[in-house]
Amino acid sequence: MKQSASARNGIAALGTEMGPAMMEGMLAVFAEEQTALVARQPALATDVVYGEHPRHRLDIYGPTALHNDLAARKTSSRPVLVFVHGGGFLKGDKGDTTRWYNACVGRMAAEYDMLGVVINYRLAPEHTWPAGADDLAAVVTWLKQHIADYGGNPDAIFLMGTSAGANHVATYHQQYQAQDTVKGLLFLSGLYGATPLDDRDTIYYGDHALYETRMAMPTISKCPLPLFIACSEYDPSRFQQEWLGLVEQRFIHNQRLDRVLVLSGHNHYSIAGHLGTSDTRLADEIVGFIHDILNAHR
């Protein structure tokens, strides 16, 4: 379904400046639909431990058929979509029943007959580059060993991040060669190295002099995995430049376009925050990307 006029107008009115006003406005726009999604799509498991740090926790969402039916889980082998939240490397959370933001992505995956895994990871300034990628590696290792117990296919894992979470997904490939462990990577409004390092981001990446060796662009542009690369109409210009830079570098290397999208009527927060609502344009593209990859490997 298309975006409603009221949602489109509400998001447009928030402009492109990131901050509390944009976040609060976005939450208000989608509160009714997301509250309904929380009610109909509970988690299969919450606060599952995947590592030693207190933030090494993940939640798992799955279709209704897998709830309270261990036999159904044993015969299931559904694709697994892992979502990595944003927050400028300094904050963010996987959400829960009272805070639907970010958790909505896992619930959306469940609505499309997949398993959705939404994670927490260590944050700056205590934990700096490449801590996010290291945590994501620990998540993938845990999923390989355990997700079949919940009805997921350990050989059909896809990683998706938004904003700083997209950086962590890209750096995971840079550091761990994602093609050895997962089937595809999905990026929503991330930073990959097409623009100079912002002073604020040195809290995670370190001094500007280190950025050239730490940015993911040279590696992710040559990643052999299929990529899904999206940004929004009301993203700040830096994020749109990063989208364009990654798309261009991927085309130079592959001489063909990846799955790319500029999502109209959305901003930096709503690109993930609307997933699970009646505006299914992005969700349909994500699910189509995943199923096309899996069908090609059959």
C-alpha cells in the first residue's frame, strides 16, 4: 500500500533536521499503527544473551505459527532478518512492548513470514571502532548455532542496519567478510565513507587521520554479496550523498545497479520507524530482495 496523505504531510512538516523534534513528531505520526502491531505481534524471545556485555542482548520475532509450538519450530526454516538500530554510535535500543521504535522492524519481518532479530550492541564513547562490527559478528555466530531452535534458517541470514547501524553492517563485511556467513546486506540511510568524517563521529571512529583506513567504502563497494541501498526523501544531504556515493562505487565495480531506493515521504527516522505500517513500499522491496536471493540459490 502507498503512504497515506496524512502520514506524508506529517513527515514533510518535520523537515530534514535530525533531533528530538523530528523523532517525537515521527513517533506521533505512526503511534496508532505501531501500537496495533505490538498487540498482534509479540516476540518469540526477548533479551537473549549473545555475549558477555550487558548490551549483548537480542529479541526474536516470528510468525504466529511458531508461538507456543515447538514442533512447528523444528520443521520451520524461515529466512532471518537481523536489524541493527541507529543512534549516532552513542545511543539507541532494540525496543520492547512499550517502545516500538526499532522493534517494529522485527515485527514487520514476522508479518512477512520471516524471523526478525533486533539487537543491542555496545556504544561509544566507551566502545569505539570496530566494536559494533565485532558485536554483529557475535550475533551472527549465535544465530548460526541457535536460530534453528526458533524456526529460522541459519543459512539464510540477512543483515540490515539504519544510520549508525548501517555503518556497523558495512564494517562487519570489512572486518569479517560477510559473504562467508550471510546471504545479503541491506543499508538504510547510512554513512560509508563517501563524505568526510564529521567531528561528532570521531567519538566512534577516532581521529580524522584514521578514517581513511577505517571507512568501509573501499571494501563494501567490492562486496560480492547482493546489496540493498536506500535513503529517504527527507534525509539530511550528507546521508543522501553517502547513498549516491555507494551506489556509484558499486556501479563502477559491478557495471550494474544494486537494489537501490530513495523512499519518498520519509525522513531519517521514519525510514525504519514506519516499517510494519500500512505503507508497505519499503517492506515489500526488502522482502522481495530477500526472496529473490534465496530463490536464485535453489
